Amino acid sequence: MLNGYGVFQLDGTGGVNQRPSKNFRHLISGTVNFTRGTCSLRAGDESKTVTLPPVVTHKLPGVGGTAGRVPFSLQVQNCDVGVKGASFMFSGTPDPNDAKAFTNIGNAQGVAIYLRNADGSKVIPPKGTEGNVAPVSANVGVLDLNAEYVVTRPTVSPGTVKALATFGLNYQ
């Protein structure tokens, strides 16, 4: 935001250096706001539920191992002209045994949820960092992701597994 700042100058007869007494300026005073364009979310993506498959506890791998990976996506659409990407920042409560995992708020013990990028090579931690960009083309951008169980303790007890991930958006 610019506040009380000269936006343009008109030079009178003679120019600045030749006859300064005939130069004049017109300043626009007040507030000028520059905003970046935005997008809207695809219907249902504001509060998306990703359902992971049931798993048998004794078939789970050891601590740090994963199971039940499910792909899903989040989509921005109706993006303003000039928006080249939407950067998603995911936040939530980290698991006390694995800070990269979203903590389980269900009643199962020893498991949490990993959020991963599209090819599964990167875990997206629940700390609100940028870097998960959906490139925008033709006013639409899609961020492909995966969710999966991660074993966080040597002993896993059965029950429900639920995690909450909140996301914010920055536009590029």
C-alpha cells in the first residue's frame, strides 16, 4: 500500500533542468491499494474428508512405516488473470512422536497421519510452511496429494484414526 505518495509528475514548459520555475507536479494523495489476484476453491474442498482404508494392526510395519496411502486433490478455480500459482500451507497438531505427522485425535494408539506430495517423495509437515504449489493454467490449479497412516510407536492398538489439517493459500 502506498500512502500519500506521488504517483505521477507533469513537467511544464522547459523541462526540469531548463526552467524549473515553470515545472509543476500533481501528487495524488490518499491511499492506493495494490492487490494480488485470488481464486476460489472447488466445491467440497473447503472441508474435504479423505477416507483411508481399514488396516489390520498386526500387519502394520514398524515405527516410521506407512500403510493405506490414498491419493486426493485440492483445486483452485476461477483464478484472476495474472495468478500463476496457488501455494498451499498446511497446519495442524504434530504428533508427539513424529513432528512430521498430523496427530491422531481418534482412539487408536501408535499411529498418526502423513500428508505427502503427489509422487509420495515428500512428507508435508503440519507446520504451515509454503512450497506446495498448484500451478495455475486456464484459471485452474490442482494440487495432488496423498494421505496415509504412519506408525509412531512400537505398539499399535486398534481404533479410529482421525487427523485435522487446515490449509491457507498464498497466490503467485
